[in-house]
Amino acid sequence: MRIARAHEFGGPEKVVIDEIAAPEPEAGQIRIAVKAAAVNPVDWKLLSGKAPVLPPLPLVLGGDVAGIVDAVGDGVDTWSVGDRVFAHPGLTGGYTEGIVLDASFVAPMPKAASFSDAAAVPLVALTALQGFLADGRDLSGLHVLVHNAAGGVGNAAVQIAKAKGAKVTGTASAANADFVRSLGADNVVDFRETDVGSCPSDVDILMDLVGNSQETGMWSLIKSGGSVIRIAGGAKAPPEETVDGVRAYKVRVRPNGDQLAELSAMMDAGKLKSSIEQSFAFDQVEQALRASMGGHVRGKIVLVVAQ
């Protein structure tokens, strides 16, 4: 089978297509014939060799896969060969034609979704959902501010918060304002044009997907008893702390098939949709990574691994 991997750290040109034997699932595992994978900014950040914690070489990037179960290990009774599934395998491993995963990492694909649509969801939507779960409150009636609402995690966060009954404000440029409203945001603010101090201080939860919300004064919009969910920024921050009177949660996404099944059901109900900016063939990995590195991506970039 084909696998896209880097044998040394560096730029996107370091990723090459190799041929290897297909891995076999052990007890408690399944193998997925991958049809689509997604590209995320964390991919090229890990590839650069400058991340705080580096994975071992050779490095197989990719935190999202969608495909068909084609082998089942001993003791697995939740999945059968032929099942259409998707998963977040962790921050690496997805750029491949075949991946072996713990059965608990996997969820059924949304019934009407294509493989590309499904592959665009796991990492970003689990990140958003796990962020809200870290706060722990029922979102119904709360005011959620999503900083960078047009990006991958941001557009998932807007939709999940709305589906759970929150009032949602998203930050976005004027060019992306209508897109963010189409996701369900009640308000869209461009803080490059709008003074933070002129906004009401009524935010219950700030989801920071940029890492600069404290410096730009956005924390001042969080009302007493509110919280900030740090997805970007605060790399060395503990899972929970109080900063300037605000509860701050640092969230690092983890594979979770049960949570992904919840997101799949939301997609089936029309409450969560994927947003794909560009699609690339599997042998165009370098181009896909460069597109992600260019920034200003609205939604996700997808690799079509196999038809």
C-alpha cells in the first residue's frame, strides 16, 4: 500500500510516497482502507521539526481519516468488514492507504456524507467539542465567543455551540463574515476594525483559536464566572488554571469514538456540516500542505486517497 511520509524534518517537499506492506490489526484493533484524509496546520508544524514535542521519524502526518473497515482484530465485535467509518487517529498517521486503529477511536460515518466530507470533521470537531466539555456547562442560553470562527475548528465550534442552544459570536474578517453567519453565528465581529472595549462584557465562554485573546483585551469581555478555552496559545499551560480572574482550560484533542459518534449524529441531523476549501489527490501532498501553510483557509483541505 502507499503511504505519504517524511524521513527527515523540513518543508512539504520532504514528504514522499512510499510503498509498504499493509499493517495487520491486533486484538482490539481494526484496519481501515482510507479513502480520504484531511490536512491541518498541525501537520506542517510537526513536519517543520520546530514543534515543542516532535514525533519520531519517519513521520506520517494526518489527524483525520475516513474509509471502509477491511480487517478486524480479535475481540472486536463493534465493527465488521465493509463498515463506513471515520476517526481521529491522533495527530499523526492519517496520510496512508491503510491504517490500524484501536476500535474505540472509530465512529460510523454520517449516512449521507462523502468520504471527503467525513474526513474533514474529526480533528476539528473533536477539538471544539472537547473544549466545551472541559468547561463542563450546559451551553443552552450561554454566550459563546469563537475567536477565528472561519477556520476549521472555529466553524465546527460555531455549529456545535448553536446546536447546543448557545448564542454565538464569531470573530472573522469582513470577507468571511457571511460564511460565519451561514454557520449559525448570531453576530460576527472583526476586531481589527472594532474596538474590543466597545463590545458588551457578557461572554460566558471564549474559545481562543488564535492565542492572542488575552493580549488584545478579549478576556475583558468574559463576565464573572466565565471561562476561556485555549486551543491555540498557552502551550505550556496546565489543563486548568485561573488567570486574571478567568478560568482557563488548555485543551489538547484526543481520539474518542463515542464523542465522534455524537458528532456523526449531529451531521445526520443537519446540525453540523463540513466545509472543504480545497481537495487534492494523494500524490499532491506537497501542494496540499503548501495550501494550508498559505493561511486564510476557510474550513478544511482534504486529500482524496482513493476513489
